[in-house]
Amino acid sequence: MADKKIAYYRTYQDVPTKGEAVSIYECELDGDARMVRRFVTHIPESGDYDRLEVDWAMVLSHREAEKVEPEEFERLWELELPEE
């Protein structure tokens, strides 16, 4: 069985009253589909932070997603979660 090709994509979204959210997705490439394995979202202005390992079929279809290097994903993934 061949290793799956992995790629990373970044998106931005304005969140009213909080700031601009940046999300980075770790995707397994399957033909033209980008199947999300993990993703992390951070809003620097508000300090909101969330990361999630995906255990269902989630396809990244955001057309404006920019390809990024794995290191950018890992830096954001490894941030300390804020205290509740």
C-alpha cells in the first residue's frame, strides 16, 4: 500500500466582534479531493483557539485555500490551549 500524499492549506475568515480567524487544514489527497485529517483555527485578536482531529469524512472545498508548508501547521497545532 502506497503512502498517502499529505498537503496543508490555510484559509481566513472574518468573525464579527472577534477578528480574523486563520484555519490550517492537514489533508490527505485522494484524486481531486482534499480529505481533512486535522485542522486548527486561531483568532489572534481574541485569543480563541481550537484544534481537532477529524474522524469523519470531511472534504476541504474552500476555493481560496492557500497551500502552506507543514511547519506552519505544526507551529499552530502545538500552541498551548487557552485556560477555560
